[in-house]
Amino acid sequence: MSAPAQTDLLALDRAAQDLLFRAARTANTFTDEPVTDAQVTAIHDLIRYGPTAFNGQPLRVLLLRSAAARARLLPYLSSGNRAKTAAAPLVAVLAADVDFHDRLPELFPHRPQARDWLTDRAARAEQARLNATLQIGYLLVGVRAAGLAAGPMAGFDAAGVTREFFPDGRHETLLLMNVGRPGPDAWHDRLPRLDATEVISIR
């Protein structure tokens, strides 16, 4: 008996696999079709079930729609990211809520003492950054599941964006993400990926 094809081992059908991973790309241009609040809510309602430590869910998403808000962001971007961000239908500022532990009595109710485990701010901030970054991965796949394209960016002054948009001191900006329908010349050529044998080891 021959071994099953690799795709036979996956529960998602081929079209869904392609939508989320194989055919999906990081977009550099977008059409002017808007991304609606309903689409954003649907994406969140899907990805909110992704696991985080203590069920803490520290990711916070600030959506920049207005020209005024976009103008406040652009000076903090590297020159190569400004034009595509100015033209994108939607820009998301993705941040970690360092005080996410305040919600643990609600989100992790079977351990009422969990909030007190995270009173050290430095340790809590590390937890917030790690788990919010994990949630950003879920968000990226959720955007693709909605039939949209995402353009995540790290080329910006994160401390400056935090000062500009989160002056309360409880949020740390991690990443920016442009979202929309891919436009003309949206993709670069697909870059190589490591094979499973180069990534996975067994002991």
C-alpha cells in the first residue's frame, strides 16, 4: 500500500490550505476597496480562540482609518513603508497590553490568584509581548481566511508609535499591518522555504 499523499493527512481541503498558506502572500499594494468593520469583527471572532498563556489575550489592535490618524503614523515609518501604508485601505497598529493581568479574574476564573502571579511588570511585559506576538500570527491567518491580504511591517520606530498612540504607558507597539484586497504588482517572487528535514529533528 502506498503512503497517503501529504495533503490527505490534513483536515482542511486543498483550497483552504492554499488560501491560508500556499497561495497567500505578503501584499505590498492594495486596491481601494474598503475593509469594513464587519469584516474586522468576523476576523476577530475567528482568531480569538487561539491559545495564549493564562488565556490572557494581551493583543490590542488600533485601526487607523482616517487621513489624520494615518498622517500621525507615517513619520515613524521607514521610507520604504510609507507610500504603501498611506495607500492601504486599513492600517492596524498591533500592541501588547502590559497590564493584561487585570482581566485575568474574568478570563482565567478557575485560578483567582493568577493576577497576583504577574505583579512584576518586567516579567509581565515579557509575557504580554510573547503572547501578543502569538496572537498576531493568528490574526495574519484570520485576515487570509477572510479573503484579504496582509502586509505586516516591522520597519518603523516602535517607541515613537507607542508614544504617539498609546501615551497611557500600558501598551507596547509590536508590529504594523496593512490590510486589504491585493492590488496590481502586490507580490514579490516567492522566496525559498526550508524543508521539513531542515526544521524538524527527532530525538
